[in-house]
Amino acid sequence: MCNVHQIAQAGFDGLNASSLYDRARPTYPGPAIHDLLTYVAETQSIKAPLEVVELGSGTGIFSRLLLGPPQDAEPEKLPKLARLLSTEPSAGMRAAWDKSVLGAGYTIEDGKVEIVDGRFDHIPAEDGSADLVVAAQAWHWCPDYEAALVRLEDLSVFRSAVDRPGFTIQKEIHRVLKPSGVLAWIWNLDEVHEGGTPQYRLGLWRQTFDAPSFPNLFQPAEYKKYHRDIPVTVQGVVDRINSKSYIHLLPEEERIKLSEALREVVERGEGKKWIDVTQGIFAWPYSTDLYLMKRKQTKAYG
């Protein structure tokens, strides 16, 4: 089984870290939610409410959008959900998810919503049960892309997909998806990449496409990009940086010094696009990347 990155495990597991993360991190643009869910619905041979598995669900920022799409997602045009199974390896994040999702009343009428312990390569879901497997702001943490796409277990089937003599593959994400299912990744971007963490901007996650099994299991990725401005304050920017796992692991004295230096830089910064000067609110540019991949119906896996 893939190990959770030690910085993510230590930096996100505390309740304080999880609460800050949920408060400081931005939500996702409605048009991206609209495009994702309509894309999945269009792949279905039988039109029915969607069964969704979310990987690395964190505090539930993306989960809440799936359960209650914003107005700019045109929710009246979106398919309904039958089930949302959110998986998250961090106990602290799961507790925050439980509070911000179930505790806030997000439900599915005549459906099921739950959070469980799970990893990229070990998804506690039935074979062929999901119309969509999605990871929001999470896939770059995956330490073994091959193991996440397929589960390495005993000996013999589909050896041509993986050049590892002696191993056989049982699909994992591919296993969980229905024959017409979709794998999706989505990221908000204003990331910096420091502290030895596999940040999205570094592009290490693109090794997924080079994993031996990927072209056998999934169609080439379809890519969409979205741009928007998010209203923030100086404190919001400071909180955003402090919500990073590797910053949270710094000694308190260092975090305080960093926050003070960052605050000074942002306050001094020129060229702000002001939304409300009296309230100290200005625009912070964000972009969002969405990748959509249809499952292949391989001969080995049906």
C-alpha cells in the first residue's frame, strides 16, 4: 500500500491545521463543477443519479460543492448524486470533513454520504461501483501512480501493461469505476513549491501518464482551464500560506516571523486590484485546472 507523504501526514493531521486549511483555502469555480458533472453524465449509457468516489477529500471543500453546487454551476442542469464516498487518510482531516459536511447538513435525498479512511491505491469501494473517481487538490500527493491506477497483488493477468515480471495487476481506480466511468483531477493554482513537498506546479504528478498501465486503462486526458479573481484580505493571504502542510510543521517562532514578514510584503505591495479599500479587500488571481479521463474497457478487466 502507498504510504502517505510524511509532510502531509504530520502537517494536516492536527485539528488546528485542518480548521485553518478549510478556512483559508479557496473553493472551486462553478463552471468547473458544471463541466465535470455534465461530462460524467454524458458518458453514462443509462441515465441515473451518479455514484461518486472522492480521493483525498481533506476537509470537504470539494465535497460540499458536489453535494450543493453553487449558482454559477447551473445546478438545475446538473445530474443528481446517488452516493458520495469520500476517502481521506488523515484522521484530523476526516474529523474536519465530518464537521463541515455532515455537521453542516449536506446530504443526498434518498442517497448516502460518508467519509472513510482510504488511500489512492486502496479504495474501500466495490468493483464497478463509481461513475466518477475524483481527486481535488490531492493527486500530486500520490507517491506511486502505478499502484494507484492498479493494485499489485498476486501473479499473472495483464502482464503486458506493467513491465514488472512476477507481478500481476488487479485494477484499483480502474477496478472501482464502472465501464463508462471517469477519472478526474482538479487543482486550484496559486501554489508555491517549497519544503520538499510534491507541489502541483512541479509537474511530478504527470508521471501518471508515463505509468505502464495508464494508456491501457484510460483514454488520453481532456484538459480544461478556468480563471477568476478571489476576494481576499491581507490576513487571508497570510492564512493561505500558513495552511500549507510544511509551513504548519515549522516551529511556532519561525511561523510567527514568517507571518509578520509576509504581512509586511503584502501590505506594502503595489498594484493591488481593490474590491473594497475601506474593508481592505482586494482581488487575488486564481486559475483552476481540470483533467478528465474516460475509463477504457480493457479485455483483461472487462
